[in-house]
Amino acid sequence: MSTVHRILLIGDDLELSGWLREASSLADCEVQTALGEADALRNLREKAFGVVLTNPISPVGKDLALFKEMRLIRPGLRTIVLAPAATPEEIIAALRAKVFACFTQPFAKQEIVAMTARALEEDNWREGIDVLSAQRDWIALRVTCRLLTAERLVRFMTELRSDLPDPERGNLIMAFREMLLNAMEHGGGFDSEKVVEVSAVRTERAIVYHFRDPGPGFQRDLLPHAALANPPEDPLRHVEHRAAQGLRPGGFGILIAAQLVDELTYNEAGNEVLLIKHTK
């Protein structure tokens, strides 16, 4: 007998509940709604839910307080926080609390549905993001080399930089994602036992991301699997090398990131990189 995956949505947002019920990736799921916090806690006492999505009109602080109560009832609960807005301090608090993901308005339908589906698939996720230290303008993290961890961290970083206008924010986060995946894949081999150290720093004049992967590093002129090493007359040469090595399609990460930020600098060994975006 197959297991029924249950999703609990708090609040009466008909559009959001419709997204969840109509999504093909959640076709085998049972979506229930709770009228409020007390109703949500009652539902959790009565039956197990794979994922809880908080009330979209509720502030993050209130959601985190509720999450603490819900986790006492269901310790392994995966919670996706939906909120009207979030400050950097609230995003940090959500990271520390081991919230699965966080979204603020305007909500992206496809991203919320995809993250909900990913949450239902994964059991071993809680230790993926470890907060080493954090304050509003300087966050230091240790993250496991897993694609799911990358997806979750990119979501948190997207919300952390809500002070930037689009498309500037989108470009910056795309560069962050590419370098994070590069560190996890080539430095950590997507080995969940290995970690990448990530720092996000906001100064008066710049946004700086620092990545340190667990690999031995590389020489930039010896990267046959990356588009950065392709000669001008053969811009897709790296594709053959990636296929031969069994690597995922891609190889454009460093090249893309370099075009989206103002500075991209590697250390001598090649296992640390700085992304710098000037804001003034």
C-alpha cells in the first residue's frame, strides 16, 4: 500500500491551495487547509503531515513561534514559511530554526510547488545548512554538498537580498547559485559527507560572497570541463570533456558568474573564490 503524502496549508488562500492541488508533481498528495494556528496544531496532533506551509499573511516571527510548537508535536516536520515580507534578521532566524525554505510576496507559484515536492522527497535534510555565525551584514555557513542543500540556500539568499531591485537581484543570485554548485560538484563531488563554507557579507559599497570548497583546487588554464577554458573558435569544446567524465550538463558556471558580478577572484590553490557586486 502506497503512502499518502499530506500537505497542510495554514490560512484560506484559495489561489495558493489551488496551485498545490493542481500541480502534477503533487498529484499523489492530499492537501488540507487549517483555518489558523490552533486548527493547524489540532490537525498535527491527529495525523502526520509531510510539509506545512504557513499562513501567507502571517509575519515571519509569528510563523517561527508556531513552528516551534508544531515541532514539539511532529519533530521531523518540514515547514515552508510564506510571509508578506522578511527582514535579514528574520531570514537568519529561519535558518537557525531549520526551516526548510522561506518565500515572501510576490509568491512564485512554480518555485513554491517545486520546493514543496522536494521537501516531501527528502528525509535527511536537517543538517544541510549549519549557521556558524550570523548578523545582519555578515553570515557564515557550512553546507553539505547536495543539490537539495544548494536549492534551499539559494532560496534563503534570494530573500536575504530583497533590498535589491530586479533584475539586479536575480543576476546576483544566479551568480551565487552557479558558484555554489561549482564548489559542490567540483570541490566536493556532490558527496553529502563533504561541506562547502559560504559567507555572505554586505558592506556600505558592495555585496561579497566567499566560497571555500573541500577540494584540492585547480589551475584555471587546466579546466577542459569548463566553458571558461574553451578557445574562441570552439566555444562548446568542454561539452565533450564533461560527457567523457560523466559530469552533469553545464560547465558555463564560472563564465556566467563572471559576467553577472563586478569581480570574481580565486585564491592561488583554486578552492576559494570571491564574488563581488558593487552597490555604489
